Amino acid sequence: MSIQRQFPKLGELRELLQFKKPELNATKRRLTQALTVEDLRLIAKRRTPKAAFDYTDGSAEGEISYRRARQAFEDIEFHPEILRPAPEIDTSVEILGGPSALPFGLAPTGFARMMQTEGEIAGAGAAGAAGIPFSLSTLGTVSIEEVKATNPQGRNWFQLYLMKDRDISYGLVERAAAAGFDTLLFTVDTPIAGNRMRDTRNGFSIPPQLTAKTVIDALPRTSWWFNFLTTQRLEFASLSNTGGTVSDLITAAFDPTISEADLATVRDMWPGKIVVKGIQTLADAQRMVDAGVDGIVLSNHGGRQLDRAPVPFHLLPEVAREVGNHTTILVDTGVMNGADAVAAHALGADFAMVGRAWLYGLMAGGRVGVNRMIAILESEIRRTMGLLGVSSVAELSPKHVTQLTRLAPRDVLGRVSDSRV
């Protein structure tokens, strides 16, 4: 039977020939085209000097820890339940005594204004608008008070490194409490500096130094350098030492003798919730529960300290099973997709934290770039939950996720073991 042809009708052609109005704002145009955090990362790489980008993107030594962390989230299998309609998706959770509109928050990251001049102000503003917590690092480039002014009604958390000069750390604790920050992240995984080889090779320093290499690198990234040179001096808001490499700073300021006695001292000073960040074994998770903290963060510092460290997402099910009824469990390192956060909650996490992801958004487009990152993760969370047949985060459970085995631990006799303590 032959196909009958006809002249196209003008009305039908008119329906087909509808062109989108061109977007003249270059930032909005490129961010709209970003559909994943990886898309934002690629934009960030094009727009940011190599040393600053690599500081965010890189990790320690051979970067094995971070690759394994990402691989762990990729090595999962979801189990959707059929005929379980979820027309309304509730992504909200209660975490550490308060609400969060999404099951993740923005993790503390140092030197954010190095990545893009809006820095922590962009992160705090975007988090506040989205109704999720924002965490300010001790190594932040805006002050505790500036974050509070930017996000006056939102959830602000403070991440504390303990300094050799205890009075500096205690002063920060007092300022964060006075500013109404509700949670303190007591970080324990940085007694000394990790070997971040990208930083060494790039000659990365705080503030960045103008050399022949950096000038050449700046040529296609003039907007970054214009912002850097025409805005307030880049320095730590909470520390007076701003010179040298990150390793120099950590060696000079941080205290490798930090102990549980220090945790107890800070616990007594802090009026809000206290969470220990940097737990990497079940035994340490149990010790912190016995110490009476309000929560723990399973984290290997984004792979930026000890290379070949335990993968937090691998550790999660065992920790959740053993201490999940006694403390709040947060997880970070490698969360780059909303599905990662869904999987973490299904396996027992109460909350996920994203660090690199929000910095990629920041580098890609400042505050609106961070907004875009949050929107991307939210859409991925909603889509994953809907396809699983889950209406709320509370409904997620281990039946929804299987961790596929790629790395199997062995005992001292070489036998495959399930123990990760």
C-alpha cells in the first residue's frame, strides 16, 4: 500500500515553527544548559584558574580515596516497588533539632572566595533560600557574623578545627554561639596536613601569587581575575595567618595532639548540637556515642587527608545498624547526585552533606550557580524517590538499595571478611 502525500497545511507548520526566545544573559544560559553536577564541574573548570579549580577538584596522594567514594555511589542497585504511586514527594527531614527542606546540606569548605568572589555568602544565601543548612568552615573567607547576616532565619552550622592556640578556637565557638549557629561540627580528621599533590604542583598559595604561570592561565579567565583584583582582599575571616600553602597553614596552626578531653571542653562551651566530623571506623563511632555527642559525620574529608581511607558510604550500613538508634548519622565524601543522597538515607544515614558539588556551582555562576546545583540535586532526589515508589524520605529503607561488591576486605590471613571495624 503506497503512502499518500499532501501539501503541508500552513496552520500545522505554524505550530511546528515556534522558536524559543534567545537567552541573552550568558550566565543564565550556561547554567540552564547544565543538567548535572558534572556539567557544572565542566563549566567551573573552564572559568576558574587551574590552581583554584584543582584545590576543589583534587584530593590527597593518588586520589584513590575519592575515586573509591564516587565509585561506591555508582556501585549501587535500586529496587523500585511497582504499583506504589507516589504523586506527592516530601523531601523534608528533621535533622539535629530542626527542619531541612531537602535531605542534604552544604558542607564546610575552606577558601570559598578563592573559587569565586561571592564565596560563602553565595552558599549561605542559596542554602537559606532552599531551606537547608549551611556550614561555615574555620577556614572560611567570610566571617561568622556575615554568614548570619546573609542567612538570618536559616540553619547555620559552624565547623571547628582545634588550633594550637586554644583561645582562638574557643573564641570562634563563642562567636558562633552568639550568632545563633545551632550546630557545631567538631572536625577530628586533620591532625596534620594531607599530601595534596595537585596543590604542590600548581604552587597553590593563600592568597594566590601572580607568576608567569598564573598570568598565562589567567588569559582565558579574565572575569575571575577581574573579580579577584577589584574586590576585598582574600583572607581568612577567622585567622590572621593568610600566607603560604595549605600545608604550611595546617602545620603552623592545627594541633595534632587533639583528644577526647578537648572534645569534652568544647562540648561544655557549646549550647547547641555537637557533631564529630571525620569518623572512619565503627569503633570510633561507638566511642563518640559513649562520649555523648549528638551526631557523627562518616567522612574521610573528601579523600583529602589519608589516601586509601575507608569509604564512608561502605561504612554506613554497619554503623547505622550498630549505633543508628543512639545518635544522628551524617555522611559526606562523594555525594554528587541526588540519587546518592537517596541511597545514603536508604542505608541508614539521617542526612547527607555536599562539598565539592556546591563549589562547582559557585565557580560556574556564583550564587545563581549554587542555586542551580541545589535545584539539580532536588530534581534528582524527587525523580529517584518517585521511581522507587516512595513518598517521603522516612519511607526509604535498606530494601530499596543494594551495595554491589567491588572491594572486599580481607582479614590478616587473607580471607574475605565483612568486618570494617
